[in-house]
Amino acid sequence: MKMKSPAHRTRDIERHAGYLKREHCTPPPPRTGSDTMWFIRDSCGIVCGIITWLLVFYAEFVVVFVMLLPAKNVAYSLFNGVLFNGLAFLALASHAKAMCTDPGAVPKGNATKEFIESLQLKPGQVVYKCPKCCSIKPDRAHHCSVCKRCIKKMDHHCPWVNNCVGENNQKYFVLFTMYIALISFHALFMAAFHFVFCFEEDWAKCSNFSPPATVILLILLCFEGLLFLIFTAVMFGTQVHSICTDETGIEQLKKEERRWAKKSKWMNMKVVFGHPFSIAWLSPFATPDHGKADVYQYIV
């Protein structure tokens, strides 16, 4: 007898006949003006989000007031100031978009008999219901215990953005990790240059702060920059790999059977960042066009 892997057993549980019954669910509440913006009320995620912004503001403070303003070379200060602040702005904008964008939540409580019948399923097509949020569960969707919703193409729940990374906000999360990695590298470069400059010159003249305070501020910035450079660079790499292979983090972890059409790596990038390729890929203010597809049903 052929043994099944834990991943297959998990899928068998999800597809148990009990979940396929056309049961009546409580209709979803109507949307009002107070809940049109997506925001997860999770205390841990909110604290992590605030810490993220404070760390970026600390880096801004050290870079501008400790390193750039006291510099004698105006061109050096102006160029690096514009570059660092521009990247920091894009990083915070990407963070805000990743946090406040619906990651692809399935409408809650839509697993009603009337809605299932309205799908007009063809022979051989079935729909699955999530028993936790009473929603029609699309293929490749998973339930998040923090968001308390089923998320389409859910990769993982990230407390640093206080949101799930899913179909609709993965672009913003990737941009967030990229821009944080870039400002971390830029800050480390400027800190190293400033240390060399201060060793060659008088420490009292290379900063508006006392020498001990300057050293402490620079060491803390280097520690923060190195830590976040490693973390976000690794996360950026794993996200790009996940996009190119069209396999989410959860699917890789569960080793789920691939039942969706295989596309080229470039096409997978376009699905996340938008069609066609343009400078808008780097902008957190440009909403990507994911295309139109019926995600509520699939053939088994």
C-alpha cells in the first residue's frame, strides 16, 4: 500500500466530503465607510509596524544630522541626502501600501447555497468551503489565523507589515524589502566613509555632536543597517525566487501538489508587478494589473 506524505494528508483533510456540502452560512455583513480600508487590528503587528517606522526615522536622523549636514562638501551632502531620503520615502510608502492593501481576502461568509448555485458549475467542477470563515475557498488560498480570512495565493503573514503577503500586495512587500536593503547598504557606506573622515580630521569638527555621542550614534546605525541589510536582502531573494517559480512560501513548506498552469519566469514577474514591464514596477503607487481569472473554482 502506498503511503501518503503529510502534505497529501493535509489536502485530503481540506477536501473531506464534509466541507463540500452546500450548507447555509450567515450572509456577510454589508461594507460601510468605516471598514473600506484594510487594516489588521493585531497588537503585535501594530507594534512591529511602528518599530519599523521609528528605525527608519532614526537612520534618517543620523544620516542627515550627524553625517551630511556637518560635511564640508556640499555636493556630497546634497547627492547623498536626496538619494537616501528618496529611497527611505519609497520604503515607507511601500510599507504603508503592503500594510493597508487587501492581500487578496476571500469575501467572508459567502459560502451560501444561493451563491454556490449562482456559480453555475460545470460537470467535474467543485468548490470548497473554509470551515473557519465560512467562505468559498479558491485554489491556492489558505486561511490566516491572524487576519481571520482566507487569502488568495497567501505566501506568509508578516508582523513587520502587520498583514498577510498575498496576491494583491506581494509587489509592495517585495519593494519594501528592496528599498530597506538599499537604504541599509547606503547608510553603512556613508557611516564607513564618515568614520574614515573623522579619524583623519578632528572629531570635534566632523560632527555637531560630541565625539562620544557621534561614535555611539554611528555604531548603532551600523548595527541596525547590517542587521536589516541581511534580513531584507534574504527576504527579497526568497520572494523573487517564489515569484519566478510561481510557488508561495506555504506551498513550498507543505510541498503541495502543483495543479496550476506553469508559466515562464518573466510572465510570473509580470503577474505580480503588472503588464507590461515599465518603471511602474519600482513604484509603490502604481497598482499592478493581475489580469482577469475566475479564482473561485477549479477542476480536480
